[in-house]
Amino acid sequence: MALDSKLKAGAYLVKSYVTAMPRVIYRATFSLMFDPKGTQKFVHQILNAQDIETDDPILGSRDITELMNGGGDIQITGPYYARRSSDTRLLMELACLAYLAQNLHPKLIFEIGTFVGRTTRLLAVNIAPNSQIVTLDLPQEQVKQDIGVDYRNTTEASRIRQVYGDSRFYDFSAWHGKCDFVWVDACHDYDFVVSDTRNALNMCRPGGWIGWHDYRHTAWWSGVTRAVRELRFEYPGLRHVRGTTMALLKKPEKEDKRNE
């Protein structure tokens, strides 16, 4: 029986190899000339799958339950059956965000990067009715997407305050030291992420949490990965959330004066 199982496993491996290799060879050779965008997408898919399935060698990966104690059922409400580009749609990521929001019991969340508001609503569903989310995006006339459309006219909308502006120049001072959770998910270019991270650190209260989306999206969002990894020298508690493109940091209760 054991030999039979090994033979079947070997046959499956050979079949998979024979099926995959022509595609790999094509994408690594002729496709570069005839379909460069297809090659880029193919490479991205490989790198992304590898990043999702393996632990991060730089920050180290942890399950969300290792980073934050808690439990209970979460809620994922919204039209997640409808595919949209640039959305948070990995089930594990949605579940981890909902888990964090529910078990942190936040009074105030600040989201940098609203987009259509799916994540905004997800967070709002999993916090108390008297809690608030402030979410920032560019003015509507500067973007193509309908900002906040997914939370608009919902029960959760009363917990959400939409503000507008370029995150590089926006005045965040009203929220300094007051936020229980800051979610960084705006422009993914390196300079923007560095700026948003600095603002997130200022807004997050001691003992609060900061999260980054699209960490380890090797091909597309290398700016996020670079900016987050540089932060590990100041904040060694920074971790990648296993099975996601999320990085999380619990801000120390007492900051080292060198980091102020």
C-alpha cells in the first residue's frame, strides 16, 4: 500500500511537471518578446504565491492569534463575491483584519487609503457601535474610483468619517496619539509609504497597533516591502502575518527616546 501511494505521488509529480514546464519555458523566453505584460503577470503570480505560502525571512511570520490574544466569531459583510482590482479580497486577510478590529476593542481607527471602502466597512462591522473610523483618500475629482461606495448607505456608515487630501501633506495632528489602530493602504510607492508610516506612528497611541497592506507583494508593491522592512531596526516587534500580505506592529507602551 505504501509503495502504491508512492507510485501515485510520483506519477502526479511527473504529470504536473510535464503540464507546467512548457508554460514556464514559454514565459521565460518567447513571451518576453510577444507578451511582456503576460510575462510580468506570470512572474508576479509565482512570487506572490511563494510569499503567501512561505514565512517571511526578514520580519518573521506569525499567525494573527500569536500576535494578539482573542477569540470569538468575526463578521465579513459586503459584496466580496464581486471581483475588483486593487481590493483586499484574500479571505485570510479579511479575516485577520476583522479579528484585529474585534479583539482590539478600538475606540478610534484611522485608515490611510479608502479606495471603494470595502476594508473600511469590514472594520466598521467588527467594532462597537460607539467606535469611529476615520478614513482618508484623495479628493474624488482626482481619482477614477467612487470613494467609499461600498460603505455608503449601510448601517455601518454612521461609524465612518470620510476625509480627503494627499496623505503626504494632510494635517494629521488632530489624531496624534489617539488612534487604537492605523491601517496603511494608500499609494504603495516607497516615498509615500515612508510618509504614511511616519504619520501612522504619530497617530497611534502607545500600545496601539499599525498595519500595512501589500507587504511582500514582491513584483508590484516593492515600495511597501522596502519601507516596512527598514522599520524593523527601530521596532523589532514588527511581524508579517502568516498567509497574508499584511505586516503588523504593536506600538511599544514606552517609546525609546531615540525613536521620537
